[in-house]
Amino acid sequence: MDKSDAAWKKVLTPEQYAVLREKATETPFTGKFLHNKADGMYVCAACGATLFSSDTKFDSGSGWPSFYDVVDKGAVTLQRDMSHGMDRVEAVCANCGSHLGHVFNDAYDKPGGQRYCINSIALDFKEKQ
């Protein structure tokens, strides 16, 4: 997906733009999907690509929605993030390149051991009918 910054600013709120396009982070424990328990799919707030299933969502205690896997391995791109003096793995929407959050290898009791720590504002939710 190839959109200019001006085009993204027209379709995203300023808060969404800051997280999705400028790699900001929402304040922990404030996101609208942190405590969501409904069945359904989480999609990219920027482009609508399906990213995560409620089946893999869990309460990590981190303050952000956490998932132990993606819907499809091609849905999220992982890339090294050396910002803020840390060495982390950034999770990016493979369809539009939007910043979603980060991946950590600390979900020891989950399949694969990974925790996708995702900003609620980077997601929309499609409830299962």
C-alpha cells in the first residue's frame, strides 16, 4: 500500500497517525481493546488487513493487548528496532507498513513463547457473528 503522509492524515485520527505512521506508543492500560473478551478478529486500523484472532489474545499484565500468534505468518512483518536505546523487535502490518507494537520472547506458557504487544489504537475489531 503506497500512500503519502497527507493521504494517511486524511484517513487516520491524529492519535492513530502518531502510533501507526510515526511509531508512537499509547499509554499503557488505556487502550480500548485491552480488556476485550469478545470472539472475533483484530484488523489493522489503517488498512483493514486481518492480523490477530481473539483465540490467541491473552492478559499479559503489560497494559497493552497481547497475542501469542498472528492469523497468518504473512500478515505481520517483524523488523529490528534500535530506537530509545533498546534492541527490540517491531511488529508492522505487512499490507500497509503501519507500526503495530513490539514482539517479546517472554510468553513462556504460550505456544511459541512470543508475546505480540500491540497498541489498541493500531487495531479495529470485527466481532464474530
